[in-house]
Amino acid sequence: MEKAAKGAWHRSNGVYPPNLRAGGTRPNREWPSLAAGPARQSKADRRLIQELERELLRKEKALAETAVLLVLSKKAPGDLPPR
């Protein structure tokens, strides 16, 4: 392969000389392989993710409720029944 063609190939595939000197161009060494699919998660990781998603949903609902209460508190007193 000519030097110019080799340089063009390297640029188009994102492979640069520092990467070659650092230990190869295998993507699985530096990045997760896209062909292999997502890495397997442990049961504890899945449980943690579910717990965090539930907490996020709870906080989003609380934020929405707070926004509604803020809007309602700013409405004219005649629009709402007295407390």
C-alpha cells in the first residue's frame, strides 16, 4: 500500500500512529466492541439501576407536584376556594 493510501485509510478508520505505537488498533482494547453487544450486567447492577430509576421517577413526580402547587398558589385568590 502506498504511503498516501495508507494515510488515507488510517484517517478514514480513525487509526493514528500514536495508537499504533501504544499497542495496536484492536477496538476492544480501548473501546467496547460494538459487535459483541452490551456487556453483561450483574444482578446487583441491575437491581441498583432499577432502584435508581424508581427514585428518579419518584423525584420527577414530586417536582411536577411542586410546580403545580406553585402555579396554583400564584393564581388569583378568587379563582380558588379558601383554605
